[in-house]
Amino acid sequence: MTPDELSSLADSLRAAVLLDPALVRLDDDELESHIRTMLGERTSSSYLSISEQVNIVQQVYGSIRGLGLLDSLMADEAVTEVMVNGPDNIFVERDGRVTRLDVSFESARRLEDIIQRIVGLAGREVNQANPIVDTRLADGSRVNVVLPPVALDGPTVTIRKFSTEPMTMKRLVGYGSVTEEVAELLRVLVKAKYNIFISGGTGSGKTTFLNALSNFIGHDERVITIEDSAELQIDGVENLVRLETRNANVAGTGEISIRDLIRSSLRMRPERVVVGEVRGAEALDMLQAMNTGHDGSLSTGHANSTTDMLSRLETMVLQASATLPLEAIRQQIASALDIIIHLSRLRDHSRRTMAISEVVGYEDGRIVLNTLYEFREDSVSSQSVVVGSLVRTENPFLGTEKLRLAGYDLTI
């Protein structure tokens, strides 16, 4: 059959199922089996390959019970991100490169139906009164939805796919993001309960790195994770509480923010608080938590450099309390943070750790950083391929107090 004939066959099967109320009431497995039977009956006199049969069944079933076109994209392991800019403009990221697909949804209405299904499964709402929502799929993939009239070219969906295999530091070493020496250093710093902040631009791998770091947390600790959309995969910690924000309902009530969750978490006797990402006023609550005995806290934030991250944290704290003196804010940041790890996505689309710095104090009106490791390119680097590694600087490690208290006797 030609592609047009296959598409027409799928459309006719879907229409037949939707017109029969008895079929629509079948459970998922029964419905998929019935679609397969119907396909066999309609193609008994023609040849379909096994892959064509599977694709048609998945397409019809997905359009009724699944996520339609998105199902096949989510099943493609090579795809790391899906970007839907209206029903006719669909892009995916593979191997760090974005390409446009020659496929489309049946209509904007069909795309909106799928969006409502995604949002509804996570217990959230999206509509004209609340046209922007962050949510997740059942497998943990991060989803951002923007509806018209905010999205001018139709419903917009961005999906950051969730890795089925938890990220580990060993895998990051294999990818070249860090060296074995740095991985061991980070293991010790997490065990010794240093407060660690990960900075980087969009798509630089902050959440991935946070996942890897979190797996160094002791299995007997009580850990509270706080996220907009739950993504962290912390293995082996039994006493784990996972908290997720909630948007306001249609009436404008019921919102639960990251600030609310951080404050609540401090009453749960946490040994560590892990905040997926700070974007605004919650930075003040996070810093206060770090400064009030909750050592070993981990978090991430958007920034273009380590120093830029410090400036952004200052701005975020001012959003929470504009009356706080800048000097007091900087002192609080310097007191709360121990280590800042900066990540970047380089020109060849690789994700690398660019710098690891310790925050050593506040002097002469500024926060003092001590860079321990920095990424240096080799002479063989080119425009298309970046070659280099994290290199230890000559600066001595100054913040040894937590290492000593944790019983570590080593030179960094």
C-alpha cells in the first residue's frame, strides 16, 4: 500500500471505532486487540508488512486512548526532546540537533484534545483562563503547554523526555562530562553534606547532573525533593518524600508554589532538601534552609556562568524581599552555598562541566569564589568538535571544615 492508502486505512479504522459505543467502552488491552482484528479483516485481500500493521494499530489506538502522534515520538529512544509549535510544525531533538518532521496532527482541535489528556492525567488544568502549565507524563517526562491566545500559532507543547535509566556519575564520566577524579571529589562532597548548587543554560544538563549527584546521598537519610514537575530519580533512599507544585484552579485558588513546599519541608525533619530548580522568590527560602542546619542541600538554576548565577540569586532574593540590603543578601548567599558547579552546552552540542568553584566568603562587598576545576580545550579542538577536559587549578581547597567533621582526611 502507498502511504496515502495506509493513512486512509488508519482514518477509516479510527472512525469505525469511534462510531461504535461498545468499542469505546472496552478496556485498553481489549480495544487494541479489537483494532488489530479489524485491521486483519479489512486487509485480508492485500499485503501489509508486520511493521505496517503495528504502526497502523498503534496510530489508531493512540489517536483514541493514547497521545496520537506523540506516542511514536516518545517511543523513539533517539528522540530527547519534542517541540510542537501548533498542529503542523513539529520538531524533535536527536543527538543534540533539532530537525523538523514531515508529519502533523489532524487538526488543532485534535492537538488540544491530546493536551487535555496529558494535563488531566497529572491532575492539572489548562484553559484560556490558565493557558500556561508545567506538568509531566506518566514516565516522568517534563511537559510545558501554552495555549492560544498566548500561543499565536496554535497550541504549543514542549516535552523533555525522561530517561528510563537513572543517571549516574559513572555514565557522566563515560560521556566525558566529568573525570573520574572529579566524580570521586563530588561523591565525597555530597557525603560530607556540602551545599551544592548547579548552574547552567537551557539544555545544559542541570537536572541530569543533579540526578547523578543525588545518588551519592546516604541510603539512611531522610530526603525531601521539591520540583515543579517531578523528574528526579533518587535510588536507594527509603525515607524519601517527593513534593510537586500545583497551579491555581480556574477560580484562581489552590496554588501551591515552591516557596510553600520549601517552608513545609522544613517541618518534616529533613536531613537534606533537594530543590529541582529555583527561578524566583523561592531562592530566599532555599538559602534560609541551607543556613538553618539543613546541610547537604542540592539545587539548580539558570545562568551563563558561575558569577552570573550569584547575580541571579541576588535578583531572585530581591523578588521575595525588596527591602533586604544587598550586602545582607550577598552575605547570606556566601554563608549558604559551599560549591557551585557550572555546566554548558558547547558549540558541538556536547554537554560539559565548565567549572567547579567553592564559595569561600564575603569580602569588600562581593562574594569570593575559589575555582577548583575549569574546562580547558585542547589544541586539537575544531569548530565542529570540542576536545578538552576539566583541569585542576593551582588554587588550594579552603573549605575543609565539613570534610573534617565528616571524618574525611584527604587532600583536594
